[in-house]
Amino acid sequence: MSTNKTAEEDEDLELEKYKEDNSSVTLRTHEEINRGLCGDIEKLEVGYVELRLTTTEDMVADSLGLIHGGFIFGAADYAAMAAINERNVVLVASECQFLSPVKLHDDVIIIAKVRHKEGRKRNVRVEGFVFDIKVFEGEFKTVITERHILKLHLLEESDDKKAGKK
């Protein structure tokens, strides 16, 4: 009896190892975010997040219970950051569409997948659903910085350049 593994068995083992590795992923960014306003992560894997945003009275925009789109965007942004899961990740651009209204007490499921990596840049595809209805879709462009964005001294460096200092 041969103990040689087939290529298919090797792929199955690699897939299982990947799944095991993903089960131990811990969140390394946005640890202090208000989850009541931005959602709770239900599934966190390398490059992938599922998040649930349950809409509340604090998010209502009118007397009919329409939820302000900024809360949906905030949840999508948080999901994108969590999918990248680097301590110093920042949003630099996004293109998104709000496809259907969201109302009070809806559960919005946000799914974020890292689609492209180039150096410190990451692009993340984010979609939001209420039941089977897609309510949001967007592409988020991010950058991973070496230090926290507030510790980079960008404004001081810009002021020095304007003043002719090096």
C-alpha cells in the first residue's frame, strides 16, 4: 500500500491548514470603535470579514425610520479595516453606492473581502445586505502606515516645506 499523497489530498490539507489558521485570527485594528454604531464582527478571517449592524434609534434620519447612510458607510469602512487587519491602516478613498434604503431595526450584514494588495496599498470590496437585498456596495482604497496616522507629523512636515525648511 502506497503512502504517497495525491495532489488533491495535498490541496485539501493546505485548505484545512488555512481554515485552522483563520480560526485564530484576532482583531488588531480599530479596537475601541463603537460597535453599537459600526457593527459587531461575526466572522474574521485573513482578508475577510462578516459584520452585523443592527440599526437603532440613534441612526434614524426621519419620522418613518429611515437610517442615515453614513451609518451604513461607517459599518462598511470598519469591515474593510478589519478585513485588512493591520494596526495602522487608513482609508484614503472610496467609491460606493447605496442601493436600497435601510430602516430602523434592520440587521445589515456587511461582507468585506481584500481584493488587491500592492506594497502598502489594499483595495477592499464591501457589500451590505438586509436579508437577500443588497443595500450597499463599495470599493475601499487604503494604505498601511508604519506608524499611527496621528503620529506621522504630516502637517508639521508640510508647514516646514512651505516655510522653505528642510
